[in-house]
Amino acid sequence: MSEPTGAARRRGPFKVGDQVQLTDPKGRHYTFTLEAGKNFHTHKGSFPHDELIGAPEGSVVRTTGNVAYLALRPLLPDYVLSMPRGAAVVYPKDAGQILAFADIFPGARVVEAGVGSGSLSSFLLRAIGDQGMLHSYERREDFAEIAKQNVERYFGGPHPAWQLTVGDLQDNLSDTDVDRVILDMLAPWECLEAVSKALVPGGIVCCYVATTTQLARTVESIREIGCFNEPTAWETMIRNWHIEGLAVRPDHRMIGHTGFLLTARRLADGVEPPMRRRRPAKGAYGEDYTGPNADGGMGR
């Protein structure tokens, strides 16, 4: 049985073509690709790539300036933060939340709109495996090309489960029986009609938006379309901790707001969503609002 795509690049001694992440004594990272006969240069000296080729992961190399560097393969979170960018990347903290709360499983059929630089595509492809399907849509051809190069660099070549289309999802979506749809775009509400036709009953739409106005409009559009359950929205923040002897404290810097996530599940055809039991706050909707909950939630 053949190994899953990219698995051989994640284990064993370093080989030509492998990505290597060096960590210096101050914890700074440097990523490069191993090439026979080449040298890695820093302001603290250099060393030949050949010293690492054939060496086990976790080796230490020294430059001509006698500075030690720890050599490891970059983790996927490290890779996506250091790879060339066209658009902003989906941060690992958000990608992890998407994989968990959108319930991305091996063999899943997934549609993604807004490829950016290929960060989330890489996470999704590793989760669905070779037997799954990821169809990614990207409006901008230059972003699509950068994403393609980044994904193929990580997996060591084209991924058999990936199809990349340049164009708008709402104009080009032809996939059916889709398990999950991930929308990372400015106006996800524009795609909900097409998404609702592509998703299987019980399937999940997951939207990644940057602002509260986008979040509010997306939630109200999901409610109005009437074929999804009540959406759930949240954000995550990460704060690292400094631990040195008795000096245990939170770091002064943290990864704060990057975006909001929301998920909703596709209902069976012809089923109306259950009425909301939670009454919205008085004044939550403007006087001219006529959509869902226009009655202020009375009787719900």
C-alpha cells in the first residue's frame, strides 16, 4: 500500500528537496530547501547542505562562526507562516478551528472559496487525504498560482485530491453531494444560494470573515435563506507563556483577533428550520427590517 501524498517527506533522515527549519540560539527560525552542493549562509557564518543530507531530524549543525543551529522539518503551522504570500494566510489557530468545528474528515468532499496563498488548502488536503476531494475556487489568477506553488512545495508535487479553479464560486460551482463548504471571502452571503444546492443534508458551511459587519450580514443571510440550522459564531485568541524558573507569566504579545468563524448545517430538503426560542434584545433590528425575527422574536 502506497504512502499518503507527502507522508514520505515528514519522516526519516533529511533528503535532497526536503524543507528544513533551523532554529538559532535566540529562537529565530530560518527555512530553506536542501540542495546537494549548496551552502546555507547567515551573518554568523555558513555550513554546507551536505552536512544535513542523510542526517536524522533533530540534528545540530554549526556554522563557520561556531554558532549552533537545531535542524528540524517545519511543521505545517510553521510552513504556512513562512511561505510566499499573495493574499494574507489563514492563521494556524483558525485553520485548526475550521478542521475541528467544520468536522473535516478523511475522504470528505470539500469545496473552498478564497484560496489566498494556499494555507487553508494545505490543512484541508492533509485532513481529507488522497481519497477525499477538495475543489478550491479563487477569483484572482495570480493568487491561485502562488497557492498552487505553495501547496505543491509542501506535498512534494501535485495532490491527487485537489482541483483548483480560477473564477467566482457562485458562477462556477458545479459540484454536488458536497460534505463541507469553506468560504474565506469578503461577501460569503453572495454564495449561500449556490452552496445550499451543493451541500448534502447535514453538511456544513463554514465562513471566515474579518469584521463584525460581515459577520452580522452572513448570519442574517443564513437565517433568511431558510435551509440551514441556527448558525454558531466565535473567534479565538492565543497567548503564549514565558516560563523561566519562577518567572512564569504571560507573554507581552499575543495573536489576537484575526477573523470570525461561523458554521451552520444544511437541513433536509423541504424542512423548515425550528423557530428560535431566544428572544433578541429590543432594538436589535432596525425599524425598517422585515427579515427573520422582524416581530422581535415574539412567540419564539
